Amino acid sequence: MTYLTSREQSCLNWAAHGKTSWEISIILGITERTINFHFQNAYAKLGVYSRQAAITLALQQRLISGDPASELSRQRKSLPEPHPAPYRNPS
């Protein structure tokens, strides 16, 4: 069984929806170089040499969902809750 980190899964899931490394970097808030690092790690774990092969294999093995709505939902769950504003007396 192949294990991918959540970042590797996120990168592959967004790529499955046609996003480029640059677009994924904007979505995830990390550098394009880091996105490509995660892709390279995923390729090695899956034993493939291309983005398309990695996406295909990850979908076949159900390592990614292929659904952008689930990816957005998963990302929102991982964000910390905002702190409430301090109470200020209206006087």
C-alpha cells in the first residue's frame, strides 16, 4: 500500500483538476518550488515519472478523490479557527 502525505495528495488532487504548479502554490499558500518538491516525492512513492501517470495511479488506488469540493472542504477543516475580537466597551 502506497502512503502519500496530505500535501502530496492535495497537489495531485489539484493537478487532476488541471491546475498548474503555480496555481496550486497560490491555492495552498506555499511556493511553487515546494509544490514541485511534493510532486517529486509523490512520483517516487508511486514509481512513476510524470504528473499524469501519478494522477492516474493515485486515482486508481483511491489515494485522491478527484473531487475539488472535497479538497476545499478538507483544507477548510485544517485551518485554525479565528480568534474572536476582544470585547470593547461601546462608551
